Amino acid sequence: MICALSGKETSDAVVSPKSGGIFDRKLAETYVSTAGKDPLNDEPLNVEELVRISSGGLPIATQPAPAAFNSIPTMLAAFQNEWDAMALEVFALRKQLHSTRQELSTALYKCEAAIRVAARMTREKEEAQQALHQIAETFASGTKSQEQNDVTMEPETTANLEETAKQDSVAIAKDTDDFSRRKTEKKFDAVAFLHEAGSAKPVGVDVGGAHVLFSDETFPLSIETVRQVIAHPSEPYFVIVTNDQRWVLAGKAGIIHTSEPVESILAADIHVDGALLGLASAHKVDIVDLTSFNTVSSISLTDFTQVSKISFALNGYWLLVGGKMENGLGAVRIYDLRKSVLVHSFEASADAEFAIDASCQALVVCDKTQQKLMVHLYAKKGKKWTENVHVEECGALHALHMESSAEEIQSSKTVKVMGLLEDEIVHYAISLE
């Protein structure tokens, strides 16, 4: 029989009940008494558990007792012991080498994966910078469709907006206070969150001015009508859309600029950089520079007859538009601001609500007609959308807000959204698996 430790034939063999390996008895007893575990699978093992292999009934020749250490047999026994010790050491070294190779292979795999992730992130950053540069060139070459208003913006306000627009990323404030259980008796025409110093305050706007809810703070405004309020993503400013087709830029100090009446304003939104305002009519979206109040570009909305909502994606170069098409059906479309071209179109109700995550890879659409939530995923590698990855029943939500970050979606494979159903706030956790 061949010993699994020394690789040599043995006449006094034992078998381990844990691994089933066959060993020379002396080597096995030495190893087990020293390590306390099986030589092959490292399971706990005692010397008493080793099972000696019988010779099938034949008499077993026992070795004579060693004489004094001055004879050839005694020296041979000593040499044999040294050989056994060396065999045990070589076996331990082989196991250690195998373990080290496995650890090295794992470390190299992790290092290679980290390098690939870093390269992909660098590539995506360069693509985003190039996209923003193309948008800047597109807007810079656009024709001016409005003259600057006689009312000029204060230099401090202009500097704040321009500085915000130059930043690589805008820190969008989150709601820091819990207002879900607090009520106000006064009704307002529109409510928005005013962002300032990393926090957000709920502000109610009406013809009398802007009022910070749950406080006595008030901003004086002289406005005849209020239809919609859009908060600046990072600065304490907001845009008010009136019923007479004007838009008003205001802040804590009051009205900064009032536009001339335009053809129609069906929806509006402020770009993530904070310096551009999108104003949607039935057939186009005008992009207005908030530092100069001039129209710098226009996006043609082909086949739209009515627009219910527009939203700038956080990647900086996508514009999402929802509304009614010429065929009578509703749709949510994504346009590329760099080339003013259509990226993708999703079927939905004409008044659908939608929200997209910060990485622009998960789009959630609420079809109010079917009362369903539909999740669409975007693959950056192939630059393709996969529609209706998940469909879930819901009510006719009046608003939709993305709660999950890009990291949470990637790690948990779950998209979390929050919506307003009548007078109740509802939360949805949608699994993508």
C-alpha cells in the first residue's frame, strides 16, 4: 500500500475514518499527535481513531526491538525517522504552497476586477464630460429667440447660478425634516422644497407670496396667479409658472425676473446644473439660460399634441417628456440634448408620472390609465433599453419620486419609489430578479 504522506510503500498501514486516506502508521501517528487533524482534509482527528489495516489473517512480522545506537540497524532506524520527518515536512510545504497559490489567484482576480471597474468608471466620466461639452457647444451655437428683459439679475445671483453650473456634480439637497405627520391649515396654489445649505424646506406659494411651512418665515412676492413651482436643485431659488403663460424667477429676496408672455407653458423643469430652464409647449421644449434669460436651444417634440411633464435626467444630457401623441395614445420619450434626437419611446398614459434614478439606468413609469408601475432598464454597454422588466399594480399616483440610489439598485437588485395616492404617501419596493 502507498502512504499518502510519503508516497512510499508501507507494510504497517492505517486508514483515516475522516478522509479515507491510507498512511504509514508511524507517520500518521506523528502527524496526528502533533497537528490534531486529518492530513488530507484537516478535520479533527485523534490517534485512537486511526484504523489499522489487517493483513487478512496472515501472521504479521513484527520488527525486532532496536539495539543500542551503535549498530547498523539502529542507525538505519534513525535514518528512517529522519526520512519520515522530512516526508512530513515536504507534505506540509506542499499543502502550504497549494493554499498560497489559491490566495494569490484570488488576489490577482480581485485586482484585475478592480482595475476593470476603475477603467470603466474613468471611461464613463470621460463620456459624461464629453456629453456635457457637446451640450454646451449646442447651446452656445443656438439662435437667440428672446431679447434680454429690462429687469437685470443681481451680480451675486448670477455668480451663484454660474458657479453652480460649473461644478462637476451638484449636491441636491434631501428633505432633512419629517413633515409626514405635521399639518398646516392654510392652502396654497403650489408647494415645493426650497434648497439651502444642504437642507430642504417646504414652501407654499400663492398670490400673497412664499411661505415656509411650519414657520413664520415669508418671502414677499407680487404674482397674480400661480400654476406650478419648480425648485432650484441646490440654491434657494425657484421658478413659478403663472396661468398667463409667464415664468418668474424668485428667491428669498423676492422676484428676480419676470418673463414676457409666451405661446404656452405646459410643463417646466430646471436642469441639474441649475443654470438652464426647460419650458414645454405642445410641439417643442425651449431651453432658457437663467443667467441671461435668453433661449439658447429648442428641442422639437415630433408627434406630440400635449405635454404633461418634462424632467431633466441627472446625467445632464437626457430630457424626459411625457404627454399625448397625435395617434391619441400616451408616451414617455427620452431626448438627447446634445443632438436634439429621440433616444427611446415608451408607451404610457398621456398623464403618466415617471422617475429615473441618478445613474439613468432604471426608469419607473406609472400608467394612470392601467394603474400599473412599469420598470424599464438601460444597459450602458449596449446602449439599449429593456422594457417592462417588472410590472406591478398600483393606483393612479399623482406624483412619483425615486428613493433608491444607483448603488442600492446594483447591490440589492431592488428599485424603491415613493408616490402620492390621493392624500396618502405610498412606498413601493420592486424586485428586479
